[in-house]
Amino acid sequence: MQLINFEFNGPRTMRVPDGDIYLSCAQDIIEGRSYPLPPKNDWLVRCVVDLGAHAGEFTLMAGIRWPEAKIVAYEPQPDLAELCRENCEHNGVPVEVHAQAVSDSSGTLPLYYSEIGSVASSLCTGTGRDGQEATACQLVEVVDIKDVLTKCSPDVLKLDVEGVELLILQRIDPDFLGIIPYIYAEFHQEYIRLEIERMLLPTHELSYARIPCARQGEVLYTRRK
């Protein structure tokens, strides 16, 4: 593990797995290049749901930004789910962590690992990040997004689930989707980005987009007032 020291409403530390890819991904989130936090007082945030929390990089930042909010994280890799919990607790952020994947149905499915590392683990046989193919897999418990949303109504919903983002959004009732103030989504194909845009533009506006490589990136949509 490698330790990251940073300042965000005071001195902070968190641990991420060894390797440049993990350090880079964490620093992108901490420094606001990836999944940037919106203005604190733009909307009242009472609940944050982080799907694909990894080591808790965004989960932690959101919990510090909105200390009164309920923070819920889903990460199917047990060691990373535990690391997410530890990082948040070390920084005084109460968090509810589930070592489960989330998709458009429930059950048990293989989680495929990429040669890139755990940041690209996916329920898809070929992980979406950079077109890398899976190298191994393990069975994980999968929760239906509708079951997630019956337990909490998020004001911030982040989807970083390596290719399952669109399936999750399509599973959510459009009227419910339309009232979520902030929706972050990663995409791995241009047609997926366009479909996400089609679904969200009636009620939201694009607030941020980052496309670090061709056809792949992240978007933030903010609900119109």
C-alpha cells in the first residue's frame, strides 16, 4: 500500500494499492480533475451513493465535503471495500460500505480483472477501460440498483462500474432519475455517452466532462432548478 497526504478541510491521509495507476487515479479525484465536487451550497446534499468506490477516493472526498450527509459506498472487491471503510474512518467520515457490485439485476456474477489493475475490474467480459481484456475473474454478489434506491434516495449518485453504467441508468425510473441533483457517470464508448446525455438532458445540464482518451471519460450532470 502507498500513503497519500493531502489537504482538504484540514490535513488528510489515505491509502491506495501500490502502483502508478492507483496513485494517478486517486490524485485526479483529490485534485478535482476526476469527479470534481460541485459547489457546496448549490443543492442540499443529504445522501451520497458511490457505485464502484474502489479504495474510497471519491467516497472520502464527498464525506468531507458534506459531513451531515449519509454516505453509502458499493465496491465488489472485498479488500478494496475494507480499504474504503478504513480510509473513511481514519478521516472521521462515517460510511456505509457494501462489498457488492451493482447492476440492473441481482444475483451472483463473475467480476473480471484487467491487466491494468483493480481500477478496471468489470462485470463485462472485456473491461471497458482502454480496451483491455480480462485476465481472471471471481464470483461476486450483485445488487439490483432498484434495491439500492429503496434504502436511500441519493442527492449525489456516482457510477464508476466499468461498463455497466448505462444498464443501471436505464433500470432507474425516469421520474426518480430526474430528481437526483448530481449524477456522475463514467463511459467507455461514445454511443453510451450520447445515450446518457439523451436520458438526462430533459432534467439536467452537463456541468463537467473529462475525456482523457478516445471515447472514454466521465461526465457530471446537475439537475436544473
